[in-house]
Amino acid sequence: MFDIEVLLPDLWSILDAVPQTLVMAFTIFILSTLIGSLFALIERRQIPVLRQLVVAYKVAFKGVPMVIVIFLAYYGLPAALQFIASLARVELNAHAMPNWVIIIVALTACVAAFQAEIVKGALNSFDTGQADAAYSLGYKSSQLFRRILLPQVIVAAIPDLANSFMVIMKALSLAFAIEVVDIFAQAQLTAALNYYYLEAFVIAVVIYMVIAYIVTQVADRAERALRVRT
């Protein structure tokens, strides 16, 4: 029922999808973190109208399943871009957009809502007494943000951000629905050639576990290093 001899060939086949999966994951992580941070700052500063829009955005994207957002982007994003291009009288074939771009846009939109909560929680953990002390020493707002607030917020957010990266890795398994190949999809394709599905999925599990271990170790070391500096 379990053939050890196919493990090594399947491993090399599935490893082909690791670089593309990691590139997509890092891209989604960076974009969603930047957007989520902007949302968190808008909420923290209580900016009228924008704050209500951010809250509505978070409610919508935290409640809708990611697979639905992926299909909405798959069928709606090219058409929307084509319409906008026609209004601007710009020559654009949006329907030729690669599917990997669509999956990045869709998952970034979803994950940004969760990243906003992570950054918001990290911002709320900052002791405002430190800000008062910094202002009394003559710090400007930009100096306070760069030297005091930002380092502490990053340290507080690192564990949750590491978890969100793994959530992105797992969410990318939904990309096969629109023919984007990630680790899970490559395992399916590999198993479809030799019918050893159990072996292929076991290898995929091991690869995911190795990535999770590396991410956890990097996050822990970064957190310890930043805590020493702050």
C-alpha cells in the first residue's frame, strides 16, 4: 500500500513547485502586510470615512471564503481592468493576465484584512507613557515612530506575522482551482502520473512541515534579536 521506491522521484518532482510557491507567498505576505499596516494606522488615527471603509472591508474579506474571492477575481478582475482601460482609452488585453497574478491579488485582498488586525493589536500594545516621555525629551513624531514605536510594534507582531505566512502557504493550495501550480497542486499532478497518491501527499506534508519549521526558527531568532535591541 505504500511504495518507498517512488518517494525520491516524487520528491524531486514536487520540489519543482517550491520556488514558485515561496515567491507567491512572500509577495502576498509583503503586499498584505503593507496594506494591513495602512488600514491599522487609519483605524488608530480615527480618520473619518476612511475608518468606516476599512472596517467594512475587514468585515467583508474576513467573512467571505478565500476560494470565493479567488473565483470572483478570476472572472471579474480581467473584465474590470478591461473596462477601466477602455474608459482611459488605453490598449490593454486584461484577459491575457496570468493566473498567478490573479491569485496574488485575491489572496492579498483576503489576508490584508487579517494583517490589519495583527498590526492593530501590536499598535495597541504600545505604552503611550513612552510617547509622553519621548516628547518630553524633545523627540519629534517621526523620531518617536522610527526609534521607539516601530521596533516595539515589529517585535509584538512577529509571532502572528509568522503564523499568517503559513496561513498564506496553506491558502495557496486553493490556487489549483484556477490552474496555478503550487506544492499541493504539484503533488496532485505527480500522483496522477503514477497513481501513488499517498506517497505524493506524504512528501507534500513533509515539505510544508520543513517550511513551517524554518519560518518558525527565523521568526523566533528575529524576535529575540529585536528584543535585545529594544
